[in-house]
Amino acid sequence: MPHSRQTPAPPIGLGLASIILGTVGLLLFFLPILGIPLGLSGTLVGIAGIIASRLRRVDELRWSCGGLIVSFAALVVGVVLYNAPLGEELRDSAPRLWQVPAERRYTPPPASAKDI
């Protein structure tokens, strides 16, 4: 029985790690304190995977590019949601209800009939 020749599969470690980090970062978009670091680390791992695949001449580039895209999307979504305003900001120009406006003088209330 002849032995079949198996071709070694290219290592996809860095690209797959980048895809997983980016996907988890996208799933945690509502928690920017977790989503931003995961997106950033996935982006860095994706860049390292691209550099490693170019140096080793291995066809791992598509995994690393996919992971880089997903991780960068997670990073962008996390940063945008972190910097989004929570609501309408209060303006300093509107006077508060309990303060007398600066341009009007204080006028005391009229005296009652028993004070006269």
C-alpha cells in the first residue's frame, strides 16, 4: 500500500488569532473598555502576521489580512462609541432658574397690606 504524500498546511496562527480577537472585539462593542484593547491587539497581531508571511513566503497572507480588517473595524467601532456623546450637553449661556439674570436688578416683592 503506497503512502500518500501529505502537504503541510500553512501555519495560520497569527492570522487566526487576529480574526478571533477582532470578532470578540466586535461582539463587545458596547463595552469600549474591552472592545478597544481587543481591537488594538488584533490589529497588531494582524500586522505581525502580514510581516511574518512576507518574510517566510507562506500563503498565510489572506488570514492575516482578514484578521487585520476585522480587528481594525472593531477598533474603529470601539473608539467611535467611546467618543460618542451620551446626551445633549447643557449650555452655559442659559441662566439657571434660581439665579437672577445679571442684566436685571433685584426688585423686592410688594409689601403686604398689614405692613403699611
